[in-house]
Amino acid sequence: MRRQLDEGGHVVNRGGVVKLVSTNPSTGDEVWSGQIGDAALEVSAARAAWPGWAAHSHAYRIEAVRRFANVVRAKETAFAELIAKETGKPFWEARTEVGAVVNKVQISIEAHAERTPSRKMEAALGNRIAVRHKPHGVLAVLGPYNFPAHLPNGHIVPALIAGNTVVFKPSEKTPGTGEFLVNCFHEAGIPDGVVRLLIGGPEEGRALAGESGIDGLLFTGSARVGAAIHKQFAETPQKILALELGGNNPLVIWEAKDLEAAAVIAVQSAYLTAGQRCTAARRLIVENGKEGDLIDAICRLIDRLVVDHPFADPQPFMGPVIDNVAADHVQEQWLNLMMKGGKPLRRLDRASEDRPFLTPALIDMTDAKDRPDEEIFGPVLQFIRVKDFDAAINEANNTKFGLAASLVGGSPELYDKFWANVRAGVINWNKPTNGAPSNAPFGGIGLSGNHRPSAFYAADYCAYPVTSVEADRARAAIGEGLRDPNMQED
């Protein structure tokens, strides 16, 4: 039996045991294999562990996640090597991801204290008003493959601090990284029932989302899957649902004084992680007639970018996309852009048909008809010329997504106009569209999310506020609407 999920993660039957296998996108070699899990069993284990975990003090849970950070720190090299092998991203980038996992702990502790504090206020007649927060219970976390440790960790750590237990299903393309992450929690002394690992593909993901025993679901991934989850949760408004989805993100370069710096920002925005970031720039918007030198600078940089396997020497700027299926899809989207009238400035090439290495691509879509409003999750940047800055803002907003946007160049007044009029949850000035800070909220509008920003604001959806009016003893009276007890009825 072989249930094909995709090239990067597939199910096989080995000796009567159903297993999920992940492969190295750079080589095709097997990286990890493990047994398919059962959503109901994992949720049941997390439910059983929840009362005990929630009963611990905040201080106890904070100390537990601090131990987790120390475990990850001690395993940095091994963790980064696994991430690099399973995703194909450069080793230097995998190491930065492990660093983000460690740093997320302190950030989450600070966020919990700031976003969900306990407060008491004095009221009339000696009463008090108290505001405190409670955990939801069992939270399901569905992780992506592009940052298979950092992004799910950004849900898991705040959830644990708040007193929830977690069932985590990593992407079927990066299950080994997910297992490594969960083992670090357990090695830190966090009970096995508090953080559960569910191995599987889309079927297991749907089963987990549909489990009656979960109290919410935290998801990072594509808009298509996010929309399906949203529909699945339509009849369960009592469950928290946090969706962090993709983007068709605009980068506007306008009146930039330093074209070389602007070109670097454009390349970083579009091609880091082989374009597999939800905040990657998909559309480059420039003033018509003034784009020549900028485009030349960008093309010179593109021609110098090293695309290679994760451990190559020198280290590459980017590696492959996650698997051959993803590479095929990006190539289909590229061909669609050309069929609609796009003019390639740097083509999307693939050196080997059996490996998903794609070269950084740049295409002029100014005169194209019916430009698709979709997230091309790969190293493709669309270039669009407009007549003035108002048109640039209109083009930036010409999308149903609303995750990230950036302006490079211009005056403070021009940036103020950009910030006020562009619809996105992350708006930068003279910085790339990607690389959002973890100590600030992260999320988008439109098809990019459901108004549950993550990162520093993850604490908001990991606990719910409880308002209490309290008094030391009962005092009560009815002032109106009672008959006089001394009056006789006729």
C-alpha cells in the first residue's frame, strides 16, 4: 500500500506498519520515517493531561518552557542540520530558525504578562472588579513546512504558558522536524500528555480539526487550506480558530536614492527561502520610465545568487523549493504568467527535472491581462510599472490578500500616505517585506488571516478573559417593583 501525498512526504506500508516518509529535496534521500498517528487517541491523551497542567501556577509553566529553551539551545547544530535536510533551506538559515525557537520563549513570557495580565479595580460599596484569564483546554496546532520549527513553536509556547495542552501535527513534508521539536519539550520535563505529536498527512489534519475534544485550532499555511478549515469550523463558534495564511505582497520602490540598497531589499524580499515565505514580495511596483537602473541592479544581483544544497561551500543564498510537486506547480504558474502577456527579464529555470531547484525569476507583468491574484510560493517576482504614487497604492491594494507591504524610498510624508492607505497587517519602510519581528504582532487581513494575529499577540488567542465582580460578603436589595408589605390587598 502506498498513499501518495506528494513528493516530499508519502505514506508507505513497511512490514504491515503504515509509515510517513520525508525526503531531502536536494537529493531525494530519505530523511525520516515514522508511524501514522491517530487524532482521537492524541486528543484523548492531551485532554487527560490538561487539568493537571492548567492547575500549575504561571511561574511553574514559565520555568518549564525556559527549560525547553535550554534543551533546544544545547541541540542547536543537530536541530539545524535536520531542518536543512528536510526542507532544503541553507544551513545558515536553518540555524537562524533554531535561534528563533529559543528566542520565542522569552518573547512569549513577556507577551503573556503584557497581553493577559490579571487586574483588580475598586468599585462602589467596597466591591471589586477582577479581570483574569483562563486557558481554553486542548489546542490543535497545524504546522507548515517552510519554517517547520519556528512557526508551530510560535503557537505551542504561548499555549503552554497559558495553561493549554497541545496536539501538534507537523506538515507531512517535515515530520522529522516536528518530532524533534516535541521531543525537546518532553526532555525539558514537560509531560508527554501536555504536548502530543500527531504524524500524518491531510487526512490526519482534517481528523484533528474535526475532533470534538479540541477547544481550538491554530493554523499556519495556505489560504486554500485555511478557507477549508474556516468552513469546517463554521458550526463550532465555541472553538477558537487562529489562521495565519499567505500573501500576494507588494513591494513599492519609489524615488529611492540608493538603488543598490533598493535592489538588495527587493532580492531579499522576493527570494529568501526560495520565495517560500508568506511575507515574500510577489509584486514589485515602480514608477514608469524610471525603472531602468533599478531593474538592471536587481538583475545583476539575481545573476550572482547561489542556488545549491543546504551544506554547500560557499553557503548558498537559497536552496530548492520543498519538493518536485511544488516545483512543478511554480513552473505551471510561471507559464501562466507568460501566457497572460508577461515578459520574462530573468527566466524561471530548473537545472534538473528530478530535483526542485529553481532559479530566481523576474517577469514584467505591466501589460499582461487578467493578472492572477494568487500566492506563487516560490522564487518569482512580478514587476509592474505605474504612472504615479496614487496608482502605486492602488496596485498594492489590487489583491484579496493583505499580509505584508513595503515602501523603499520616498519621504516621511510619502511613507505616511503609504501606511495610511495600504491594506496589510505588516507595513514596512526601507525594509524587506519579510523578516517580521517576533516581539510584535504578526498577521494580515483579507485572505491572509481571520484577524487573529500571532507572534507577540499569540497570547490573545491562547487564553480568554474572565471578568468577575466580587465582594467580601453578600449585600443585596430590590429598590423598585415590590409591593408594600404593610398594604392590604382589596
